[in-house]
Amino acid sequence: MKKYGTIINICLTAIIVTFIVGLKSFAQVPTPTQKHTVAVKGATIHTVTQGDIPNGTILFQNGVITAIGNEVEIPENTEIIEATGKHIYPGFVHARSTIGLMEISRIRESTDLREEGNINPNIRAQVAFNSISEHLGNAAASGVTTVTPATVGGLISGMPAAMMTSGWTWEQMTLQEGVGMSINWPSSRENKNYAKEVQELKDAFEKARRYKTAREAMKSGNAPHHPMDLRWEALLPVLNGDMTVYLSAHNLEELQAAISWAQDEEITFILVGNRDIDLIAPILAKKNIPVILTRVISGPTYQWDGYNEGYTTPAKLHEAGVQFCIAGDGSAANVHRMFHHAAAAVAFGLPNHEALKSITINAAQMLGIDNRVGSLEVGKDATFMITDGDPLELWTSREQVFIQGRKLDMNSKHKHLYERYLKKHMQEQAASNLQ
């Protein structure tokens, strides 16, 4: 028995050492906070909300944009970065993902996505956020500077948070906690418990309202002591209209039922999903219901759908006047490719500028962080990327990314593997030429 224990310990040690050695070769090292004023000159600045500025300058200090335009006065001792011929865009904002909460889906110990039970409004996603996830470096190097990890499972999953993709700890990386409440409408497909789960969700809100009444009566002296319950306490901002609900539904039946329930509860909500949303676009526009659109790049939902059903949904929502953002893949490993979904939407009818807005300012507005990120304006965080072209084009390079004025280490696992196998092919080519 002791022999087998020794073997297991040796194997575990070898795995850990291999991981650490490998990590050193491509891990993104967080950079310190901005210490001095920096100006980026000569690039075309795409503000998203206030037009484009050719040959412009963006000046930032203490992580905040202090000036932007063609005639910016640059103070003495400012670090100047020449970017003539380049482009500056705000960092991408991913409105819905599991990044930071899941590293390897098949390894349970690296996944922290759900809690026991169906009603967990008090769960705070950011406290489980893995600040050294490899996926974060890949996302940051691709221009995704803000992500929104959200727990899943059950009916009320908890509160997602807006997180930066670079930093030492989850506390340092939190841009804004509790940006909303995640609620999953029960699945109507082959679900014998559908009616029961709908009632469970309704009962949860009824209990929260009764809790609110009891606590208010206690505080005013009109009722005896009523103990605090963290679950119902977390739902109070939703009941008071101070917190947005991100309401997930997956087909037409669920969408209609979810909207009807949310309106009956008189809560502020945003729909999350992609299937059948285009079928109710006129209703969404009329009722001013925003949408977080997931997975533009996807196959048809039904046998009679065309192959491009998901690809054309953004254009249909735009034409109907629905406010939406594109979140793309929710899986942690695919967050870096969110702009692929926006690019696919352009190929199928969505105007390029609207696609850019869908992964910047629109997403920021739906998360309630548009005062910090999503566009390039004085007073907002200096969170942006320098590129050699349109960031929706697959061949465009992100030459440098800044988050709150910090010049990011552009290393990543993807870059490491690219350089590794590029050398392999170069060696093979050199050997072939000698033959």
C-alpha cells in the first residue's frame, strides 16, 4: 500500500512540475498599474460612439483617458507611442461566458460553475474566478478585455460580474460585481417537471416578496425580529428594480412564457439566447426588450431551417430595431473568438459598425458598465487595443492591448504554440532544402 502511495505522489509531483514549467513559457504576466502619462499618436481612433479620428492622439493617466482628438496637448515627461498607420479600438466586452470558472471541462476540480439546488441568487461569480486561467491570456491577446463569468444550472444561478482579463487576483480584476441576476427559464423539451419548475421559480419570487415585507415591517418596529436570509436578501435589488435579470430561454415557447412571467413580476430583464429570437423581433422592439445573443456561428435549429439561420439573426434584430449585443460562445476556451461571431453577422447582412457596437458599447450598456468601457471617451478607462486593421477581419493583428492604462504582456498559450510549431515547420523545410 505504501509502495502505491509513493508512486502516486511521484506521478502527482511530475504533473505539477510539468504544469509549472509549461506555464512559465506562455503565461501572461500581469503588469503593474500605470505610473506615468502615456500618449498614443498617429493612429486612426475608432471611438465607436463619437465617430473616427484620423491621425489622432489618445492621452491617458492613472488608467483613465484624459484627452482624445487631433489637437491634444501632451504634457512634459509623457511616454509617447508612435502608431502612425495603425488603428485604435476599445477593448471587446464579452457579456456572457464561463471563463474563469472553468478551465478544463472534463476535469471536475477545475470547474466551479454550479451549486446544489435550483434557487441560488446569493452566489457571487467573481469569488470563484480563477485569475491564472490560461483562457484569460488568450482572450486578452485577442482584444477581449472585459468578460462576464456567470454560474449556470438551476433556475436562479446567482450574480455574474464584469471582470478584466488581466490581473493578479479576482479582487484586482473585478470591474463591477453583481451586474445582474442569472435566471434560467425551465426547459420545455421532454421535461416532465416543466410545470413544477415554473411554479418553483414563481414561488421563489413570492417568498422573496414576503421576506421583503417582513424585514421592512421589522425595521419600522411593526413586526418582531425576522432572521436574515441571504438568498432572499440577494433578490431584493431585483424586486426593487435596481438589478437587471439575465433571463435565458431556448425556443419560442420558452421565450414567450419567460417574457410573460418577467412582465408579471415587473422586473427589469434582458433576454439571453439565440434560437427563435428573430421570430419575435418585432415584439421585442415594441416592448423595448434587449437581447444578449449567443452563438451566431451555429447550425440550424430545426430540420426545415436554412444553414444560415443563426448567422442572419443579428441582421434581423437590427432591422427590427432591437437593442442587442453579441456574446458568441459561452465556453471559456472560445471567449477569444467572440469577434468571429460579429464578423459572421457582417457577412450575413449586419452593418460593420453595428457589429462592432455589438461587442463593445452595446454589451457594456447591458452590463451597466458603459461609464467605464465599451467606447473611447474622456473619463473612461484606458482600455483599448492597437491593431493593424479592422478587428473583425480574421487576419488583423492585435499589436498591443491596454487595460486601465496597463500595457499588457501579449504572450499567450496560442502564441506560444504558434511559434513552437512554426519553428518545427521551418526546421523541416531547412532539412528538406539540404537534401
